[in-house]
Amino acid sequence: MSNQSNADTQEMLTKYDKESQSRINLGKWAWIVMFLGVALTLFHLYTGYFGTLPSQQQGAIHLGTALGIIFLLFPAKKGLQKKQKNVPWYDVILAFMAMYVTYHKIFFFESILQSRISGYSPIDIVLAIIGVLLVLEATRRTVGLPIVIVASITLLYAIFGNYIPTDVLSHPGFSLDAVATDLWFQESGVFGTPIQISSKFIYLFLFFGVLLIHTNIGKIFNDMAFALTGKYTGGTAKAAVAASGMQGMVSGSSVGNTVASGSFTIPMMKKAGFKPEFAAGTEASASTGGQIMPPLMGAAAFIMMEYLGVQYSTIMLAAAIPAILYFTGIFIGTHFEAKKLGILGLPKSELPVFRTLFIKYGYLLLPLLMIIGTILIGFTPQRAALLGIVSAFLVSFIRKETRMSLREIIHVLEQGARVALPVIAAVATAGIIAGVVSITGLGSKFAAGIIALSGGILVLALIFTMIACIILGMGLPTTANYVVTATVAAPALINEFGIEPIAAHMFVFYFGIVADITPPVCLAAYAGAGIARANPFKSGVTAVKLAIAAFIIPYIIVYNPILVLVDVTAVNLVMAVITAVIGMMGISSAMIGYFARKSRAWERLALFAGGLSLILPEFVTNVVGIGLIAAVWFIQKQRKDDDAGGLKTAEA
């Protein structure tokens, strides 16, 4: 049964998660992939401890090795991963070509620096063009076509658009040669900030997550979640939310989270009486929130740290309250749905005991606490990740089932590289997009367009930016989406409307993430629907209804940056959190159609209006919002109708 479950999980990942579509049969090249993967992980562990190389050289080893592995590991076309019995000759050529054109930056580092002034040779130009094309192809294989289309359009704009160079020496002409060499050899393209952060921080944190998964921490999170919430109304759904929130601390993949935890929680929710679409939507919305849950927050948070020029602890603390509010909103939604359907919690006899779990497995939380503690006391993310990795490695030896042999250690080192491949490819392509924005002035044109469309009205500018982020997020991974929107949209909000920088970046970050559950392209919801045997589109709609907080919190952050700890006082923070929770309760109940009892149409409108009124940090609107919500509560409590529904036990 366990083997069948694992097979189903892998099939679901292969179907919906581009990152999992790697070759099954590598033949003799499996040894090369293993060697390159282990070497890449050891390289990052070494430079993490002893210090990184100059950024261009560090990035070249990071990207070049990853590209080599990608062409050996990922086939050119979906479906070939099962049919091919070996790596075809053309992919072997592409792999070694990708490594050479990238390592060329290391071999001829000094002459390339000199060429920035004297001009690039024909060989440099050819290598730059080949390098950019290979990055795009590797990204297509690991991440998908949409991001490659976006990057290709920006490249065409750079070559054929209305481009007036600001620095004739740096940009000698409006040509393919100039664009390619700019993107390949300068600091603002492929080897710009995103790939630098990936090579310094992100890789180590991804490897940390791999080590934690080896200790079966996901199962412990599930058990603890059920122990804490399983006995309450709708306990199975609430446990799914809590488990996904905890797993999100170590994983940054919406689809991966949905499949990993959903294979266990979705059948439990269906058994308890929740509809398949609701079970799939709950898991998808909760799993998507993993990317906003500190301390790891996926990969984009590390790039945000660099863009804002702040400590990672600042990002982590700023993200904590919005993340808690996000999961609170989903929690509230599952509660009202359970009340509407009359679904009780699970019997205590079927639930694990939290105290027993904590005594037996609490030590598995030590690596997470190590990461959080070291970052908060001022350690660099690199050093915090290394300490977390060492502690995770040590705790794996405490129990026999997680103790690693030499073969397993090698496997984990290789898995660290495999997990990082899609992120490396995505940030490299995002660097292409960001580089074009930088050299063409596209960002200022986008800002001018936003101002023109909004007429200088902030709320309209936010709505237009939100739409742009969601549309981009439907085709781009979260990290790449954030790089693009942080380069193009966030500066417009900061410079033209005076929004606090961290609030503007959180705004675009959030809306890039919720694209994973926003129809029509909502891969996390599709994956959940596959497990639940539910309608994918309805599952996506349900996920949006449950995660409605994610569409509201960014606006709260902009209008009330206290939530991201800007100019914060204890009293103001407490009041902001209270009004935000009440507002989300009103909106969640309106979306579900249940508050104290089943809500009539006008009551749902009043609840929704009351929740929205609590977004603005104004005394009058807060009073109106609380008044509307309280009025509906009072009216429903007075109603003696029978529409609360019958009760369904867990056995039903």
C-alpha cells in the first residue's frame, strides 16, 4: 500500500510539477550526474564556510554545473523521461557545451574584465549568445515554456524596441552582440543579483530542506497538527492547514507541498465529510502559503533581502505576522465550512498525543530552531544555513530509521543539487529579464504606464499591479516572478506613490505566489484535485475563496505597514492584528456562506463589506466594519430557523 501511495505521489508530481519530470533511465551517465551533483553541493558547503569566490566566478560554477546536470537529467520533451533508456548524444553535447561557455568566465576572468573596456572579441560574443540560449533551453526543460516566452519577448524588445543607450561605452550599439554580451558578462544580466543570491544563500537552504525531509519531519508535522487540531470542529481540514503551514517552513514548492501532505490529508478530509473540491482547495491554499512562511519562505525572500539592502532577519520578522494572518484566514474558512456542514472533529482515540510526539520527536525541530535563532542574533544567512545543516545531519543519527550510511549521504548530497536545479535555471532566466529592464529603461516605462492607467490613484495602481503579478505568476515560478515584478513594478509603487519599500516588495511577492491557486492556471489546485478526484477548476475557485486573505493582506500591508513592523508600537500592532483578523473573519464567512448560521445573500454582502472596511487603518472605517459584522452575528443568533444543518461525525 505504501509503495502504491508513493507511486501515485510521484505520478502526480510528474503530471503537475515540471521540476519532477526528470529522466528515469540515465544509463552510464547516472555516475556523471551523481558526481556533478555531489560536487556542486560540496562546493557550496565549502564556500559557505570558507568564503565565496568573486561573484562572477561563484555564479559561473553554480550555474555552469547546474546547466550540465539539467541537460543530462531533463529530456527535451515531456514524456521522453520514461521512454529513453540513456541520455541521447545531443544532450551530452549540450551539457558539456553549457559547462564550457559558463566556466569560460572563470578561465578567462581577467581578460573578460578588460574586455568590458576594450571591447569583446568575436569568440566572447559567440559564447555569450550560446550561453543565453542554453540558459533559456535549460529553463524550458526544468520550469516550463511561459517564463522562456517572457524572457524571449524582453530580448526582442531589447534588440528591436525603442532603445536609447544611456552609456555609449557600456552599450556600444543597439544590436544582438551588445545585448548578449551585456546579459552574459555584465553584472545586471544572467549573473546579476538573483544568481548571486542563489549561489550564496538559496542553495544552502534548499539543501537544508533536503536533510530535514530525510528525517521524516513532514510526517511529524502532520502528526503534531492532528494532535493539536484534530479534535475540534472540522479537525481534519484544520490539521491540513496547520501541517502545511509547518511544512512550509522547510519547503518552497506549492505543488510539491500539496502532493506531499495532500496524499495524506485530502483522503482524511473526504472521509470526514468535506466535498472533494473543498479538500483539494484547502490543501492547495495552505500549501501555497508555505512560500510566505518564515524562516525559509522559498527562494525569493533572499533576493528581497538583497534588493532592499536589509538583514534577512528583517525580512523574516516582517513576513511573520502577514503569514500568520494568511493561515488564520484559511483556518477560519475551514471552520465555517465545517460548521455549515456539521462536521465534527475526530475522536480522541484516533488522534496522536501531542506530548508523546513532542517527547519522542521534538529533537527534530532543533535544526529549525537553530536557523531561526542564529539569524535573529545576527548571523549571516550563509552561516545560519551551515549551522542548520550540521544540526540536521547530527539529529539524523539519533534514530535508526533516519541514520545515514555513506551511500545515503552521497544520495542526499546529490538530491541537494537536483532540488536546486529548477531554482537556478529560473533565477538565471529572471536575470535576463531584469537585465533587459535595466539596460532599456523598461522599468520607468512600466511605471509611467501604471501612473497613466491609475490616474495617480493609489488603489487603482495597486489593482493594476496585482493583476500584472498574477498574470506573470501563472507562467513564471515564484522566484522569477518576484525578480521581474521587484524590478519593474515595486519601484513604481515606491517612487511614485511613496509606499514603504518593504511593503511594496511584499505586495508583489504575495500576488506572485497566489497565482498558484488562481484559476485558470492554478497548478497547486490541479495537483490537489488530482489526489481528491475532484473538478480542477472548482478546486481552484475553492482555494481562492479560502485564501481570500492573501488577496487582502497585501493591501493591508500597503495602507498599514505596521504589519511589516514599519514605525511599529506595541499598541498599534495589536490593534492592527485584531482588526485584520476580524476583517478576515467577516470576509471568509461571506465567501463560505456561514457565520452564526447559514447566511442569506444580504448578510453575506454585509459581512464582506464589513471585512473590507477593516482594511483601511482608519478609526471610522474600523467602527463601521465591526458594526456590520456584529449586526449580522446578532441577527443570525436571534434567528430560530433550522439551517445550521445536521451534524456529521467523522465516521460518516
